[in-house]
Amino acid sequence: MKIEEGQMAGSMSGDPAYVREACEGSLKRLDVDCIDLYYQHRIDTTIPIEITVGEMKKLVEEGKVKYLGLSEASASTIRRAHAVHPITAVQLEWSLWSRDWKKTSYPPAGNSELEYATEKDFRKVAQPRMEGGNLEKNQKLFQELQEIASKKGCTPGQLALAWVQHQGNDVVPIPGTTRIKNFEENVGALHVKLNKAELEEIEALFHSDANSDTPPLSSWTAS
């Protein structure tokens, strides 16, 4: 069982009181005594990660949580969190659009949960890569990706997922879907084989974004 905490009133919260409140709420709603994997889902860039993970550590010590995870964290944030309590899993976007995971040399690699991007990402949503001129730029990139996909006899979404799948045996892609048709398309990506030249051609089209860091512990003043 994986539970993600962090979103409160439309923003990300790493406040200790909310970390505990979110956990207690999940335990009650699920009618369980313990959560297997508890995530700080997205990093609160206003609170030192040591404070957030410190409260999560208490939940582990109380037997309410077994393992801790982070989502969309920078390398330095992961190291600082791990110094407070072992971080079992790191979930971040590893896609053609975002590849800053390479700055995160955190073992073991097999613990990471990786997401991928498909053509559905080209919605006008509240994130920088989809705003202003970035939307048009990414639409152009998608068209180029679509041309490559046509040559491979697959969809752009399958090509994007296949690219992630080709990154290593210790990579675990997490394609989300709510429809059987999309699920079947995702599974079909396993049959898309890419050689080195094709992988490099696809990578060359895209640029990456950054993961989040937090303030130093010395800046924290409890309210």
C-alpha cells in the first residue's frame, strides 16, 4: 500500500502537523493500522526537508508507517532526508520531457518509481512546460516524436514509454490510465524495440526540468 501526503489547500505542505494529520486520516479512511509506503508527494520548498522527514520518522517509530518515500526531490534534498531516516523509494518524472534524475545518484536505483509523458501531457494545465510559448514548442516536439513513432509502427505514447523502458532493467515505469484501451496501448509499448541510434535521436529532441530543493535546516523556526 502506497500513500502520498503533501497537498493541502492547493499547495504542497511539509508542515509536521499536516504530515501527521494526513497519515492519521489515511489510516482511518482505509481502516488499517499501518501504511506500507508513505510519500512526501512533491516537496514543500518552504520547509527544510529534515523537519518534514523528522515527523515521518516518528510515524515509523510509532508503527503507523513502514517505509518512507519522496517525490520530485533534488539530489541534495534526498541526501538530507536520508540522513534523518532511510528513504526507501524516490518517485520522480523520468521522461523525454524531464530527465534531471541523472543528477540524482541515489542507491539503490531499483527503488525509484519513474513516470513517463505521453501526448496527453499537451493539455493546457498549470505548469510551466504547458504555458505561453512552451505549449507551442512542445507541440512541435510532439509532432516530431509522432513522425518517429509512425516509422516504428507505434503511437507517440508507446514510443515515449518504450524510451523509458529501454533505460535499464532496474527502471520501473508507472504509466497511468483510467481506460482499458489506454492500458492495452501501454502494454503494447513493451513490444517497441529501440536501437542506440533511435534512442539518441529521440533524446536529442527534448530538454529537462528540475526537481525541488528545500531551505537549510538552520532556517527553520517552529510556529
